[in-house]
Amino acid sequence: MTDAPIIRRAKESDILTVCRLEALIFSSPWSRESLRAALSDGYVFVVAEQSGNTAGYAILDERVKDEAELLRIAVSPGLRGKGYARALMEYLIEHERGRGGKIMLEVRASNEAAINLYKS
């Protein structure tokens, strides 16, 4: 990645792209309606944008006062390994620090890429 991606809050206009990424990446993708619901209060839904294109996204549930749960973090398969997931995580970590919270993570034992990201 030559320039840092822009991390910004997701908008309704991002839903279709995120929905496509969900279907491409996850064996149990979230529906368009679930993604729209994630735009509501209590969730932090952000996208990583590079040169006007969505490279990845993350969804954090922070409905509990001082805890947040990372529900989704995903990067387009062709853009993995370029720092987008790290940029999304750093954004979320700083966001939680700002509100005095901590992030809870769950990951499959077989998901080495996610484990390495979380450890770093």
C-alpha cells in the first residue's frame, strides 16, 4: 500500500459493495438487511477506502458500556497483506480508547491470518 487508506464510517451507499464482499469472503454472509442494521446506533461500521474503492470493512458492536465486540473485519481477497486490516483495527482500537472501552475478539483456531493480526 503506497498511501494509507481512508478509514471512514460506512454509509448506505456502501452496503451493496460490502454485501458483495460478504458473499465472497464468508461462508455465512450477512444479509443486506443485517448490514443495514449495522449502520444503526450501537455499532461502529467503517470502511477502508483506497483511491475511491472499498478495500475492506469492519463492524464493531459497542452497545455494552466499556466493552466492544469485533463482529466483522474483512478485506477484499486481492488486497490482502497490504495493511488494510491493520488500518481498520488501529482505527477501532483508537476509537475504543477514546471511549474508555476494550475490544473483545473471537476467532477460529484455523484462521491464522486473523490470529496474527490480533496478536500484532
